[in-house]
Amino acid sequence: MAIDLGIDLGTANSRIFNRKENKLTANAPTVVALDSAGEVTAAGEKALEMLGRASDGITVTEPVKYGAITNFDAAVGLLKNLLADGLSSPFSKIRAAVCVPSGIGDVEKRAVEEAAISAGIKDVYLIESLLAGAIGAGIDINEPKGYVVVDVGAGTTEAASVSLGGIVVSKSVKVAGNAIDNGIIQMIKKRYNIEIARGTAEKVKLRLANALGSVGSEIVSVKGKDMYSGVPKTVAISSNELNSAIRDDITRIVETVRAVLEETPPELSADLLETGIILTGGGSALRGLGKLIKSSTGINVYMSEDPICSTAKGAAMALKNKGLLRSALTSARVRKTY
């Protein structure tokens, strides 16, 4: 019997949901370490620990950007590692639905298919991330009813109106968790001449950031490197400074949601007063984001029960109901020759 998996190859993290076990069996950073011959030496957490610390001869790379594979061999190596960690038997026949962004082209889709097959998956299907996220959030996408789903990831924010098993209107913007982190890094660099790591920026974001703007003036100490002297240095950052630095990125996310609403047919728009807007993705947990979208659109906003897991879970669930969700799944067009 085949094992059904939902795979979410994200810019920052990749996840595998095992439908039989009804849980995530793999959740790791989308980072791979390669030696001088191009062979994978580490993947996931182990590779992330090497980022910025690797010696000569070791290249640490992030093989997925904005949902598209940028380093094929590294992506295959990552998938093999994730599958090995998540499966009790290496000889299991694997069937998987792999999530892809709504906006990528056929060439990028083909790369995802080939990477999955090269990693050992026998039957590969593709599903748009927004549809998978909606299914994972508990939405019956086959209903003749309109829903709006917003997936805030690391590389992109995608928003779409969904009805009758498909996407009606979708918009995507390359502004999400990573862009917000970079905004924090640039603000500290420009204002204090201090360079901080991306991981440090993310921790500061989780501690201070609020999409609604300042709701106090909390201060945290941030460690980094002085750009002139090169020595370690600590600087105090306030929530006011940080929220000002990320305001433009937050605005673009909200504008993306509004653009979807503006183009959604009126028949579906009426449904939204009942169904609301559903948030998924790790970036959707940013404090105040749901409230800001509600105040900007006048529509209730709901967080998926498990926003981080929703997309991979929804992809696996789509395989279970393949007959009902035929329009959402696309069978792979290639098969590896042995």
C-alpha cells in the first residue's frame, strides 16, 4: 500500500505530512551543505548550523526561492534527507502531492516534479499552495461558496479567492517573512552601523513586531558586528523603530489581499461576509496582522488552526480525496528512467 505524503517545499522551511500517521514527519530548514564535488554533506538543521560558519570546500545553499527550485541537486538531496527521516521503511512506495505557488510557470513546475521523482517518490502530483492551505484549514473547496485564503510564507505572500475546487482570483507579492527580516537588518545597519544575522532579526521580529504599529515602547538588546571596527557590539532597539522599519512591507501584504477582494466576482464577495478571510503560513502569526487586514477590508479574519502545518496537511488530504479534488491535483508529466 502506498504512503500518501503532502510536501511543502518552502523558501525557509520544508515540511512533509504523512496522511496515514496524520502528522508532520519532517519539518526542517530548506538549507543544504555541499562539498567541493557537489555532494550533499548535510541538510536541514545540520546545514543551517553551518551557514556562515562553513570552511573552504563546503558551500551552504538554500535551494528554493519563492517556491521555485534554484539548485536542483541540492533540492533532491534535501528531499531524500527529509524522506529518510520521516519514513520507517525505505522501501515504501511513496505517493506525494507537492505544493507549488500559483504564479510559477511550466518550467519551474517540471523542476519540482523531477526533483521529487529523483528523490524516490513513485507517483507525484502538484497542487497549488493556496488550495492545499485551504484544504488543510478545513475548507471544503468544492462548495459553491467563496473563500479567501492568504498564505504568508518566508519568500512570498499569496492571496486568492477560492470556489468550486479552484482558484478564481490570485495575487502574489515577494514580500513575507524574509523581507520583513531584511527590513530590520537594513534599519539597524543604516541607523547604528551594526550588522546582525538573519536569525537575530527574526528573533527581534518575534519579540517586538506588531503589524498595527507601536502599542508600547518595549526595548531589546541586539548583538551584532560593528561595520567599521569589526568587533562585536550590542545596541538597544525599540518597538517604535522596528515597526517603522517594517511598515512598508506590511502595507504591501495588506494591499495584496485588497487587490484579490477588488477582482473577486460580486457573487463570491457576498459569501465572504460569512466565510471571512483565512490566514495560513508561518508569517501569518505576526502580531496584529489579522486585525490590520480586518480593519482594512471590513471582513472577519480567521487564523488556520495550525498555520505552519496547513499547506502540507492539505496536500496530503487532497490525495485521500483525489476523485473529489481532481481539478486541484495535477499528475506529474515525467517519469524517471532506470
